[in-house]
Amino acid sequence: MKSQSRIALMALALGLVPVFAWPQDRVPTREGNIWNGTDHEPVPSEVSRDEQAAGIAPPAAQQDETNNQVERLYRQLMGKQGNP
């Protein structure tokens, strides 16, 4: 009796596997920060513009430091390329 119930349980479990493995036939509407064909990740220029419009722009010292960091990174990258 126990072996018959085990066999029946195994048959049921194996019968359900194809149902869960059925392929999705539709494309997801959203993937990450892109949905409806539009990238919704904020870019620095938009953030700066929105912050200034709302009156919450970063202090000048913070902006200068950010600009300096970007400039240092740019110089490092250009220096690693080497001259042909």
C-alpha cells in the first residue's frame, strides 16, 4: 500500500513539472529601470536641473569637488590610453 501511494505521489509530481516549466510566451513589460521603451534611470543633467528648479541645488563647494573628481578621472583615463 505504501509503495502504491509513493508511486502515485511520484507520478503526480512528475506530471506537474511540465506545467511549471511551460515557457513564457509574452515579453515582460518592465526590465530594470526600462519600461515602455523608456529608460527611467535619472541622469546627472536631469537631476541637477530638477534640483535647481526646486531650489535644492548642491552648494558650490560640493559642485566644485564633484567637477574636480570627474576631471581627475578623465585625466587618469586619458593618461592610461597612451600616445600612439
